[in-house]
Amino acid sequence: MTDRLTAIRAALAEEGLDALLISCPVDDVFGKHSQNRQYVSGFTGSAGLVLVTRDRALLALDFRYVEQGEIEAEPLGFEIFKAAGPQREWLPALIREAELPGRKIGVSGADVSYEAFLALQRAVDAMPWAQRPALGLASPIVEKLRRVKDAEERAFIQKAVDIADAAFERVEAALEPGQTERELAAAVERAVRDGGADSLSFDTIVAGGAWGAMPHATPRAQPVTAGQPIVIDMGAQYRGYCSDLTRTTVIGARDARFREIYDIVFEAQQNAIEHVEPGMTGKDAHQLAMSVIADAGYGEQFGHGLGHGVGLQVHEAPYLGPSSEDTLEEGMVFTIEPGIYIPGWGGVRIEDIVVLAGGKAQVLSHARKFVPQENSA
């Protein structure tokens, strides 16, 4: 965490800011918090405000979280500021405590709604004119740091991946006709928690047959049957870090069409894994898989991006997709998940998490999948 504070302070100097304020997290489009506050402070509670200055780091907490903050954040160099009463009263006190009257404070935009920003501004405006700091949105300072994972983060992600791998294989081994998609989703959650996860990293997707043509299908009270493709998209969360795994399986024999579609998706994923490298854009990485699928005549059936970053959130930077200008870097962790989706038949998606290390992608997830060359499990 000390290195993170050092990096934030360097960014503050570059932007001409005296402090960075990370407010209460807001939900993103996937319903998950940004987790910037946890990344910076180590604090895992649901309410609190981080203020990083050029030489101090403060965590403002109300009575409910003070002890938790002392346990989680104080060892990482944070001072606990007790936030009592309404924000319009304690925020000015925090600013004075941090010696920031009249200074420039950048607000982390990913962590604050427009309404919450206005509330911060009103609290600042209530201060005497000579003491008011200048409040404005900062660039995505923390998000840029989070793109590349350090050794501890990678270890937590690997543990989450291992838990999900084992959970999938446990559930797949017990697959039989007549189980409903919802029952299978519940079995995934039990296996993930039994494996030592703190929780799921997102709601499990189980989609049998034609339902699998929708990439984000919701599990139904519909039984799966032999011979149909069954898409299972699942993840575990461990110490706050996420995994994301998709396998497409089948009960019993795989028919010719399943093998055709599966083999194309498998080849597309392998091509991306083998050729993705630092310096490549997310758009170029996406094309590694799309070229294989398009050449096979299914380009229009692969309508989503190739992958996304994974860390404290299951969806974070970088983005790998047809319009992405994100540049891939050594140490980034992301998914590679091509798919083909055919209305009326179903879908096939294969997803693994990789890390860019030593100039190439190293695969972190190893759950069982069909290997076309061997034509066997």
C-alpha cells in the first residue's frame, strides 16, 4: 500500500493537486463498486472517505467502522478521522485537519455520483471563503494504477481462479439430465464457498440449449438435457479479488454441430492466447480471435469483446474489444473469452484468465475443457 500512496502522490504532483479524495463507491454498470477506496487503504467496509495528501493519508469513518479501519488501514499508514454528524460538519473539519484550506483537491470521479459530488461541494462552500479548497474531478489516477497487478494481487487472483476451477469440475462431474439451470447455479455457489471463497464474484450464468445463445442469460427452472450445449459462466471472490471462468459442456455424446462450433471457439481462444502481447491494443487482441471465427463463417455470431481486466472488480480495465484503444502492458490480468451464439441452437463460450508476463500470456485457469485435437475430454 505504501507504494500505491507514493504513486498517487507522484500523480498529484503531475496534476498540480494537493490531495485526492476517494468518496463512497458507486455502482458501475455491472452492479459492482469501483473498489478504489479498498485498493488504496485496505479498508473493506461499506462507508468511508479516503483523503491522500502530499504527506498524509486519512480515512474518515463514522462510529460503525472506526475499529475496522484501525485494524485494516492504520497498519498501512492511514490515520483514522472520526466522522461524527452530517457531512457538512465533519468534511470541513477533515479538510482543516489535513491542512488543506485554500488548496486544490481532486475527487476520484469513479467513486462519486453527480449528486454526491454536489453534496461534497456544498459542504466545502459552507466553509469561510478564505478556507475553501478548490474542488474538482481528478483524472482516473487510481484506475491507472489498478490496471497492472502486483505480486500480492496476482496471488489472490490465482487463489480465486483455483477455487473456481475446482468448483466447476465438481459441478460438471455431477451433471445429469433433469437438473435445472437454477439448481446448477446453486451447486456452483456451494462448491465455490466450500472451496474457501468469500463469495461469488458475480451471479452465476447457467444456460442450456437455445438459452445459451444469450451471452448473459439468467438461469431458469428449466432442466438441462443430454446432448445440448450447457454454458456455465462463474467466478469466485477471495480476499476481495475476483475470478471469471466460462466453460461450455454437454451431457453425454457431443454431436457434429457441437464439435464444429466448439472447435472453432477453442481455436480462436488459443490463437489469442498464443499471440497476445504487451504493446498490443485491445482492438488488436480482439481481432486475434475474431479472425478465426470470421474465417469459419461465424463472425456475426461473435458480438461481444474478447475480454476484460479482472481484479477487485470482475470487470475492470483493460478492455479487449473491437473499439478498444487500451494498450496491454506487462502485469495486466484479463480474460480471453471468445464465443459463438446461434439463436435457436445455443452458444459456446470458453473463458480463461491470463496474465501478461515475460512478454506473453500465461494462463491462470485450468479447469477441464474439450481438446479438439484429441477429440476427447
